Amino acid sequence: MSLRELYHWQAGVRQAFGFLGCWQVLGLGLYSYGVILARHCAPSRVAEKLALVGKADTVQRRLERFLDNERIDWQRCCQAWAKWVLSRYQGKRLILLVDETKLANHLSIMVVGLAYRGCCLPLVFWCYRPQAWPMKQVELIGTLLSWIAPAIPSGIIPLVQADRGIGTSPELLRGIVQMGWYFEVRVQKNTRLRRETQPDCPLAALVSQAGQTWQGTGKVFKKAGWLEAEVLVIWGQAYAECWCLVTNCPWVTGWDYALRYWQEAGFRDLKSDGWQWQASRIWTPSHANRLLLVLALAYGWVLTLGTLVYTDVDLARQVTKGSRPTYSVFRLGLRLWEQRLGQVAPSLRSLTHDCLCFLPAFPLFVNTVGD
């Protein structure tokens, strides 16, 4: 580890979470930095990689006290984290992905994340025991979206994507419309469509075989009093069934819904491909909320490093081969971390003066990487 690097990261954390106490900021910065070093999130495993700040048992107790500290308001921290990330996001279109993930039978977590270059960076979230919802699902998602709303950059209308388990909810979609946002969600195949000149029909009946698509406008959700929407039905050649999508967004296409898979990739990065969240053995919801905040910070920093690889040809040559990088932004960020351990902060200054930077459209010259 590098104390200089750690201090650079903690300075960024302190600026973003200025409402936290000094020791709380130090704990958040130290824990998230240690997660990247250890590629694990269990306090005992992380502590073993932070030898420069104390003995492993001492550091472990410090990390455990951070998770147990009820004075750390994780909801306010989520809002501050979303503000930090979105203030460093330079895209013109902002896509938010909504889904629930689980840690075996111990925890369920509703997450709203930023779709970013094949990954999904958690912005706000809520952990709870399985089947012990803190509130109704629509209210929970609406609450999480409301935490993000103040951080949305001026002039940008977010697009919310969700799978059919969440998206088949006219109440949720009406709530998103009331916020002035866009939605694109998958719905059940038997969702009915009403058009002026045609009889009502289930969406799946609009295509009959693989390779077909259908697009049109009408009203959906008969039992909920009908909702005006654009309908996109896509049956890809390689798939056993069609996607039935509804949206109110003027620029989105049916194939854009494929970005929702990025959230699955993001969950995998937080778990088996990255921080080993599933092996944390931290199942108390209040502790898990603070742990996920730590993991999100570590993930965001590594995604910034992966962005740096894409924007710097010389750095890219150090961590990958070929005419263009073939690994995920997260994987490339981890490779750069290993290559330049202790020198990450100076490298970041070529991209940004801050710890975080998210560029959804990378410069064209990266296509020459490895030439």
C-alpha cells in the first residue's frame, strides 16, 4: 500500500462527505482503499492489507466499528455519493438501472445504479432481510430515485430501466413520469395493448417468430386504467422469447434495453469478480448498508482507473494487448492498479484533478491502442 495514495483518496472522500466526522471519513476512506488492495471486503481480510496504518487486529476492529456506527447516516451518505459521482459524469444521456440482488438467503438489496461502459455503479441502495421490505416496492424505488434527483445535472433527463419483475408496474411508471423522467422497462408478455383502430391484444401477439420486431404507440396496463406509452417488441434471432418493452423516451430504441444487463455485470463485480461481497458474512441490514457504501466507493475509483486506461494509449499498452481493449473497464482499472501501485494519484491528474471521472464516450484515438 501507499500512504500518499491513501491520503489522496481520503482527501476526496472528505470533500464529498464533509458532514461526517473526522474519524468517520477516515474509516470510509481507509476501508474502501483497503477493499481494492485485498480484493475482498471482510474486515479481517482488508485489515491484513493495511499494515502501514496498524496491526491487523487493531485495523480490523476499526473497520468493524465503522460498520457498527449508527451515527453514520447511510441514507445521507447515498445522496452525497450520488452527487459526487454525477458531478463527475460527462455524458449527455444518463441511464439509471434498477434491480434487486440477494446475498444467498441472508439479505436482499434494492439498488439504483449508473449505467457506465458495460458496468453499473451503485448510487443509492437499501438492504433488508428477504421478504422483510422496509416499505412497498414501488415506494422503495421511488424513495431511492428521489435521493438521486437533486444530483441530476442541469439539462439532463434520466432514463430509468428495469426488468419485468419491477417494470410491470403502472404505479411505478406513473411515478417516474411525475418526476419528469423517462422510463424503458420490460413488461410481462400478456400485458395488453389498446390502439384506436385495432382490438386489444397481448404484446407478445405482435410478433410471431424470432427475427421480428414491432413498434407503435398506444395504451397499456388495462387493469390499471391504461397508460399512454410507446411499445417496442423485439424477438432476437438467438432468443427463445421476445422482449416486450414500454417507454416514454423519444430517443431510446428497443436494443438499448440490453444495457440493463450491465447491472448484472456490476453485481458480479461487487461479488465474485471483485470485492467478494457474498463472502463478507455481514448480514445485518444496517451494517450491510454501510458496507455497500464502502464497496461502491472502491468500485467507482477502479472504474475511473479503467477510464484512464481507455484515454491514455501508453497506459493501455501496459495493461492489455491488441488494437483495442477487450476487458471491462473494471478489469482494466484493476490491472492499472496493480501496475502502478502507489502511483495511481499522479496518473489520475492527467485525466482529472479529482479522484473520480466518468467518460461514457471515450476519445476516438483509443482505437489505436496497441498498434
